[in-house]
Amino acid sequence: MEQKALSLSDFDLRPTPCRMEVLGLLQSHDYALSQGDIEQELSSQFDRVTVYRTLKTFLSQGLIHKVLDDIGGIKYALCKELCHQGGHAHQHDHVHFKCDQCGQTTCLELVHIPSISLPANFTKKESNLLIQGICNLCNQA
């Protein structure tokens, strides 16, 4: 099933030049990007603060989600349809995979984090699971 392309209007966002460029950049990659990656790509057009504010807005509106990597850094990935089942209520209970060779971090949408029973009086807000190894492209090389 092919996924519908996300648009800013789907998330009640005005199409500013920076928002359109950041969205286009995220859509052109099938792996998560760090803020530094995005800033580097768009540095000739937008300053760091504008990119930061754009990412913060995208996060708050549910257009993207954070991906934690193995060294404590944060990357950003577009939310897919599975993240929005039942409206804009975020569900990021899927696995992320970081390749040890190419360094790319990918959302594995169809691999879900196993259910974990928490102790009494603990409430889950979100789950993050990062698997490291060699991705399919690097394994083919």
C-alpha cells in the first residue's frame, strides 16, 4: 500500500519557505536526519534558529518524531501513517535500526516494541528501541 505524501496543510501549518524546504528534505531521505544534517543542507538559505523552530513546530504538530541514537544524539524522521492511526494521536512504538557501517538510522514501521509490564504507579509515555547492526543496503555491498 502506497503512503499518501504528507503536506503542511494536513497538520494545520502555513507553508513558509523553511518549512517547505525542511519537509522536502525529510521526504527525500528514507532515514532519520539530525538537526546538524538539516542545517548543513539548508545553511545557505536559513539560519540555525529558523531550522530549530521549524523542527520544534513539526514535532509539536505531529509531523515528525524524535529518534534517539546510540551516542545520545537526536535525529528526526517523518511520521508515517502508523504513527497517526486514529487521528493525530502519536504512536511511536516502533523500532529504529542504526547501521554500524553507513550510520543511517531507519524506522522499522512494521516491527513493534514488545509490551513491557511496568511496576505499580509507573505510567508509560513513550518507548524507544534502537537496534544496531548492518542494514540491508550495506549487507548487499
